[in-house]
Amino acid sequence: MHSFQFRVRYQETDQMGVVYHANYFVWFEMGRAELFRRSGFRYLDLEEAGFLTPVIKVNCNYLKPAFYDDLLSVETQLDKLTPVRLEFSYQIKRETTLLATGETVHAIIDNNGKPQNLKKKAPELWSQLQQV
Amino acid sequence: MHSFQFRVRYQETDQMGVVYHANYFVWFEMGRAELFRRSGFRYLDLEEAGFLTPVIKVNCNYLKPAFYDDLLSVETQLDKLTPVRLEFSYQIKRETTLLATGETVHAIIDNNGKPQNLKKKAPELWSQLQQV
Amino acid sequence: MHSFQFRVRYQETDQMGVVYHANYFVWFEMGRAELFRRSGFRYLDLEEAGFLTPVIKVNCNYLKPAFYDDLLSVETQLDKLTPVRLEFSYQIKRETTLLATGETVHAIIDNNGKPQNLKKKAPELWSQLQQV
Amino acid sequence: MHSFQFRVRYQETDQMGVVYHANYFVWFEMGRAELFRRSGFRYLDLEEAGFLTPVIKVNCNYLKPAFYDDLLSVETQLDKLTPVRLEFSYQIKRETTLLATGETVHAIIDNNGKPQNLKKKAPELWSQLQQV
């Protein structure tokens, strides 16, 4: 479980005075990027090696609102890794208060949209991912 | 089931060359607004009467990518209506091709965040919502 | 001067209860796309022919706020066209009320970031652009 | 001149493979918030005291593109402070490379949209702002 801190932007609020719900998925995306980075490689390395990981399924549960200027953390975990799929789960917290939980599922494809077996096509990246 | 057409904005794409996944929830929001409008009132009427409907749960399945300048439609359905909760489901289509499906669940609260029984507090709005 | 109508999304508001200022540039982008479309071609045609038109300079003046669910129009005009540059100006209106004015300047480059002379490299697109 | 570091989000890119231009204004907003914070108060303090500072004029010059995962900094300066107006300028940099420059002008109003003289209405906040 990796934790990354960030601050809520004014742009992320809506007229209800809280963060607009779709933005949590942008925070999850930051969580994935930082989880990879702390594991010694970058999500960008996957793309530069010709692999894309489009989102194929997401969900989020909103427990308490997030507000402008809040200092939040996203805790990210790689739940499942197969040669053709990645599954992550997330918690958004204000200090120890849980604000939201969510999950994202990603396919592994090449630049033409074809499913890729990362284990076979890029064994080095594959073994790095297994240490995340 | 109500259908509303819109065009994909350049801003909605990402460097994968497709629409960034979080934007589908913005399209769902448009779908809700237009579903209400075609039923003879506005989502805004709820807010002006002192009711907010924050999202408490969402999910989305991405079947095929959406591209810049695509003319898409969001089909929106009110699946469940209780005095304290609203549940919607959505389909995003390019002509007859299904690109994504999703669901959102909303609480009904007042400006102080207190759950509200819409049926008791605003019987007129409640009966309008039942005809959606 | 070409006019295109659209409705303000909830996502575009912020906690001030008005549209967040950066979104006007997204509306300008829609204005450009629709100006091209009404002139018989698509901005996408430029990209598919290998030309990109990145923004190199923008400004906006905000006269009156825009609100959620407002039905607005963006009026777009191609002010200047040279073989290497495009300049547009915009007005955002609620019915006849002027809410904002702005300008964007675009370079014409290829996929490698090299400036392109559209008149020489794509005379057909160039002559289409002159009729915008 | 205050400098604040941040990383480019995937959501901020577009299909040109660079950051979409409107996002620079979101970065400027972060720059303002952090400039205030380092000066010992929060932008939020202004709002909580009943003052809003809507943007009335902006511009930006884009010199070089910003890319996904770039570690950038926004350097923010309060250029002008009158009892009814705030003017800021910004530089976006990748290490020492200047990517963009911009300016924003803000009115000072109350929750009803009425212009406010901050010096008279909130002398304490006014004197804090003068030390930014």
C-alpha cells in the first residue's frame, strides 16, 4: 500500500462547495503513477516500451466530501496482476478519515489496441511490475 | 430511457488518443440534467428548493474507446427512486455502437448535508420526479 | 462570425457558484471546431493530414459570470490566417448579454513539432481555410 | 517570487501528446494558493471572511510544450495590489527551461457580487496581503 499526498485545487470543486466526483478518478491516476515510481520505474516506461493500459472498469464509493485546499492522501494498491490485466484499489483520506474508496481495472494493449501479454513481450517490465 | 447527443471535445482526450475515462462521469451528469429537463423540470429546481443530490457511488464499464469529434449519445434511465435516494443507469453510444455503461447513486440532502425525505419535504418535486 | 450553442455543465462550476475561468478556453476550442465544420471541413482533417495547431498565446476578459445550466453561445471568428499561423477571436454570450471575450493564436506544425507552411504543404486545405 | 513544484497528470494531456493549454490556468491557481500559504495565510481565509476574488482577465504565452509526468514549477508573483484588485504574474518551468508565462487579474467582491474595498472592510487581511 503506497500513500501519496496532494492538495485539492479550486478547479476541482463544484457549486455544491465540495470536490466534483469525477475528479477522484484523476487522483487514483496519480496514485498509480506514484505507486509505480516508488517501485523504481515509471508508468511512462510502459508507454515508451509500446504498452498502453486503458481503463476498462472503475468504481468509487464516496463516504465524506472533500473540500478545497484539503491536504489529502491517495493510498494505492496493486491487487491483481496477470499478463494481460492490472487491478488497483484506492483509498482517499484526510489524515486518518476515509473519504472514498475505489477500484480500477486496466487492459494491457499495444499502440494499435491489440491485447498484449506483458510477460511474454516485455519480461523485464513484467518482473518489475511483480515487485510493485 | 432518454437520449441526448453531444460531441467529444479536444480537452476530453488524453495522450492515448482517446477520451480520458473520468470524463464519462461528466457525460452521465449531462444525461441526468437532460433527463430531468425532458420531464418538465430542471435539476436546478431541486437545488433552488434547497436539495442537493451528491453522488455516493458510481461505476463504469468501458467497452470501446471514444475519440475526438465523435458525435455520441448518452442514454439515461432513472432506475430507482426512494424518498432519500436516486439511482441512474447510462449507456454511451456512437450511433448504435455501445461504448460504455455506468451507474450512479445519489443521496438527497439539504444545504447542511442532512439527509432529506423528498417525499415529505417537497411533495410536488417528489411527484414530478416519479414521472421521470 | 459563427455561433454555436451549448449548455453549462455542473462539472464546469466551482465553489464560487459560477463557471471556473479556465473552462472558457474549452468553449473557445468548441467554437473553433464548429467554425471549421460549418465551413465544410473538420479540424480533424488538419490532424489527419499531419498538421497540428497548438495554442501559442491566449487571453480572455470576463465581464459577467456564467452559471450552471445556462444556455450559452460561443461566437467565433478567424481573424488572421497566414501560411504558418491562425488567429481567432471569441465572444461568449447568454442570449444577447456578452459574458466574455477572448483570443487564441495557433502555430501550424507537423507531428515532430516543426513549423509548417500550410499553403505550400497542403494547398487544398489552405484554400479551404481561406473560405472560413 | 514564490516557486511551487508539481507533476503533470495524465488527465492534463490531450491527443497532441502534450498538456492541454487551459490547464496552465489551473496551475496558476495553485501558484496563487501556495504564494498565499507561504505568506502565512490561506486564500481560503479570504473566502471565509466573505471575500471572493473572481478572475476578470487572463493571458498566457506558451513557449514550449509540457509533457505527462514532467516535474514542473510555477513561479508566482503578486504584481499589483489595490484595495479592489489583485494582479499576479506566473512562469511555468521545467527545471530552468521556461515553458509558459501568464498573468491574471482579480476583482475583490463579496458573496453578492458587490465590489469590496478590502483595505476598509478587512484591514487585517489587507495588511497581510501587503506582505505577500
